[in-house]
Amino acid sequence: MNGPFLAPTLRARRGDQIKVSLQNDLPEATTVHWHGMHLPAAMDGGPHQMISQGHTWRPEWTVDQPAATLWYHPHPHGATADHVYRGVAGMILLDDDESDALALPHEYGVDDIPLIIQDKRFNGDGNLSRDNGGFLDEMIGSNGFGFLGDTILVNGTYGPVFAPDRALNRFRILNASNARFYNLGFTDDRPFHLIATENGLVPGRPVELTRLLIGPGERAEIVVSFTAGEEVTLRSYKQDLGDTQNMLGSDDTFDILRVRAPGALEASVEFTFELGPGNGVPVVPDDATRRDFDLQGHNRINGEKMDMARIDLVIPADGLEVWRVSSSSQPHTFHIHGCTFHVIEIDGAEPSEHLRGPKDTVFIHPDRPVTLAVQFDSHVDPEIPYMYHCHILRHEDNGMMGQFVVVEPGTESSGATTVGAHHH
Ligand code: C2O
Ligand code: CU
Ligand code: CU
């Protein structure tokens, strides 16, 4: 976490052994969570892996998942919104042989560009404002969405301009905002191609889009072409988030990135519109475990607020489950640690094309329940839980979060029901 704002991009390949040494020089305890990574629960960096002030945490794991754009951010229970807002977050790029073989832009900082989008507020003196001009309190009091900023930063920069070197460019987009959704598109409505979602490449053909809605915690990779000498802007447009949408700033428009192409562009890779088999929707057996999650108000799931000492679910390793997630009033983004999921239904209908890829965070429209096929991983630990939660960070902090442990199949009944009190 060197530097005053945001953190370095980390890069790794499938099969790499990762060892991180994280020294907490902040004046308070925090955690660092590897959002989207498949790894043992003890390395996950959730609220049970607090790093106290002055201490060092050394998680280790082996990367064993397909190429993807992940990210990392603090996850201290009750304070995630504040810690992320103040600038601790970074991107993680995973590569593998399959992604190397594809004809995609992949030169980091040249034609493979991270776009970490955040909304902030600044005081007159140029410092980051945490009081949100009174707006924050109002939001907590009324419905608890939390922070909405009036100033967009991309990679920590205000008013960014991108001067491409090449015609074809890949943007790795991360919505690292506390609560704000973005409905992204170019000012001339040019089409772009979605090639990856949170947990990897879209299988088969990329999805052609002119607008892309991306909620807090979600990622998307797109490729887009520019021509020499042109100017165009990537903008966030008005969006449909349901009845309470104005509370989430859904009528706002923002310029995200101005693109100013020079008079000549270098040749690019020849984009073949073929992404390989990727990670497609799994076939869910009829007897798969089904679970329902209702996101209620601004702080509960199925009637309960997050309790650090309570394990809500015990899940068999490598399980493929069907989770149906609904919202009783507000829009949310739902995130599950330690898994990859696919959207198999939205409000009883087939999901739209842009939801074909592997995900770990998904928008839940208040009127449209989302059904997920959730593929859990093989790391077992009957005592240390992973989290599932809303990624609107104020909701998460308020308690819209639950905990699950992953155990050897057949031992579900011996999984802990309380953290730190496992009985055999
Ligand atoms: Cu990005 Cu549990 O978080
Ligand atoms: Cu996560
Ligand atoms: Cu929420």
C-alpha cells in the first residue's frame, strides 16, 4: 500500500505461488481482501484476518483459476466503506496460457489499460472530504446507501485524458466506488466488445454493447477501437436501478475518460472475435442444493444482520449450488467470496448476453430476483468463514453480510456454527 492513494497493480499467472507481506502502517487496524481470488479462507483477508497497527500479515497461496481482473481492498467489519473510500484499493491481473494465446491487446499501460472508477468529494483545500457535505448522514438516516461523491477519479486522477498508441484497446474496468453505479458508453454510441467479467473471459464470442451497467465491486473488460485524430469520451449515463434509484444518483451523468487519439496510430493485434471455450455456464444437476437470499432494507439478509460470531452456512467443497437472490426494496450488488458464479435466470427469464461470463459480483435490481449457479472451490476450513454480502459498502458495514465455511463433502453437520468454537 505504498503511496498516498490507491495501490500498485499486482500481476500473477495461473500456477504462481503468491507470498505477500503486508505491513500495516496506518494508525488503525485493517485487512486486505483479495476480491475474486480462489484461496484458503485464512488467506482471504476478510473481517477475521485483521492486521493490527504496526503488524505484518503474510498470506500465501497458489493461483489456481483462469485469467481475470480481480482487485484488493480492506474488509474490516463495520469500517470497509471508510477504508476503501480513503484510498486503499488496487487491481490484480491474472494471466494464463489460454488468455496469452488470444489475439487481445495485452501490453499493460499501452493498449491494456486499467480504469479504476471512484466517486469522491473534496474540501475547499483539496483534501478528500469524508463528511459528504451532510449527504452521508442524510443517506444513513433515510436508507443507508452511504457515500455518493460528486467528483469522478479514474486511477486516482481527476479529468483523465487517454492518448492511445494503437487502434485497438482493452479497458479493464473496476467500479471501486462505495455506492455509485455507472452506465458506461461512448459519446458517439460506438459499439465496444465485452470480453471478460469478474472471474474471467466471456466464453465463445465477445458481447457487442453500446452501454454497460457496472455496480460497486463489479469488473468488466472491454475492447474498443479508435481512429487516428479523433476525440471521443467514455461517459456514465442515466440508469434504471428501480424505485429508489434517485437515492443512488442514477440520474447523474459523468465524463469518465476523454480519449484523444494522435494523428497516427500503430498497428494493433488483429481481433478475431473468438475468445476460446472459457468458463461457461455449468450444467446444474436437478438435485443441486438451492438457497434463497432476500436482501432486506439496508442491513439484513433473510432477517439477520451480520454477526461475526455466527456461521450462517456450511457448504461442501467443490459444491455447485443454486442461489436465488432477491431484494425487498433497494438495488444492491451481491458478492460471494471463494467461488465463481454464473447468472442462470433473472426474474424467471434468461439473462441478457452481457451476463454470460463468469462472475463474483452481480447487480440485484429490486424488482428482478437473480438466480446464480455458484461453483465453490476446494479449499476447506471448518472454522474460518468466507463472506457473502452486498458490495454497496455502507450496506455491508451495516450488516448486509453473512458467513459460510467450506468443509469436506459429507462432513457438513460437523461444520462450525460459531466462529472459533468448532466441535468434532
Ligand atoms: Cu470486495 Cu467481501 O469484498
Ligand atoms: Cu470478495
Ligand atoms: Cu446493498
